[in-house]
Amino acid sequence: MEKWRSLAINIILMTVFILIMGTINLRVNGVEVKATFFILPVFLGVFFGGGVTFLSLRRTRDFQERIREKTRELEYYATMDDMTNTYNRRMGLELLKNHYALSRRGGRSLSVCFIDIDGLKAVNDNFGHVSGDRLIEDISEILKSSVRESDIVARMGGDEFLVVLPECEIEGAAKVMKRVEGRIALYNNTSSRGYRASVSYGIAESSDKNKESVEKLLMEADNRMYSMKRRMKKNLLRGRISSEKLMGSL
């Protein structure tokens, strides 16, 4: 609408300019002026009006494009985590709530996975925060490559991620996480960074038989994730003690 208003104003200005130029010629040269002398002001008027219109439309188009670019940029930073290019916490929880409502309405299953990167602090302390950030980025890429296009991966903050799997039962979610573990194992075998990556995770399902709230669903997945982390620490401790006993016997 603004473009056409600007065009109309420029056409009016061009017409006024032509009339003024014609009137000046008539007053200065008299009535005997030949029609050929009127071509110059008409040409100048058209040239001037067309130039102004072109520049005005171009300026408007450039301004609108800058607005669109800034809008896209603001939308990105409002919804995405710029380090991992996954959804941020706010958007991840919003999408989870939407899918939860859809699953309740349609009687479909919905699974969530709460994921925590193991030993990130040790990586930061021993190899530097650049290595820690790289580990977060690498794990996020593994997560994104292990899920369907319709699934949601969100960074909840620090070393924690949330994966939302619509129309997926807990057995299917378990397969997804096994796929993640397999790709992390491959990552460790092919990486020469000096540390080994691993994750702890918890899975929870919302279905017809389980009408818990979104908050309780997340709490269940979070509790299972911490249970897995505690088991891993116990196994590591047992392995260390067994190794010490073996060395003592030698």
C-alpha cells in the first residue's frame, strides 16, 4: 500500500512540474511559441518524475528487505540456541506443550528424552572451555542426526538437552537413544581429542494410559536420567576399586 501511495504522489508532482514548466515558457516566449519548444519541459518532467519514482521505490524495497532480515534474525534468536542450532529452552517447552495437547486430544503417544552430557566439567577443566563447547556442539549434531525431521531437539541449558518424539511410544524412544549411543561410540572411536563422550538420559511416555501433566512428564524423564547417571558413577567406582585390588594382588 505504501508503495502505491508513493507512486501516486510522484505522478502528481511530475504533472505539476510539467504544467509549471509549460506556463513559464508561455509567459516568457508569448503565445507564438511553437509546440516543439514544449517537448523539453515535458521530457524533463517525465525524466525527473520517473527518476524520483524509481529511487523512491528502490529505497522502499531496500528498507522493507532490511526489516524482513531483522525480523528473521530476531525470530531466530528468540527461538533457537545459537551455539547448537537447536531450539532454546523456552521454545522447546512451548513445542512440547503443543504436542502434549495434540497427543491428549488425539489419543496418541508422546515420548520425551531428557539428556545430560557426562563429564563436561572435567573436559572444561582439563582441555579448556573451547573443547567443552565443541563437545556440546558435537553431541547436539549427533542428537539431530538420530531423530526424525518431525522430532524436536532443544538445548535446555548448559549440558542438558530435551528430545520430544511425537507419536512415539517409549520402546521407539529407547531405540532412538540406542542409536544415539551407537553414534557416540563411533564418535569416540574416530575422535583424537583426548576425551571420551557419553550421555545419561531418561525417557518418559505420555499415552492414553498415562494422563500426567507436562511438568510430571518432564520430572519423570529427569529423575530417570539422574538414576542412570548415579548407576554409571557406581559402575565407574566399582571398576576403579576392582582395578586397585587387582594391582594390589600383583
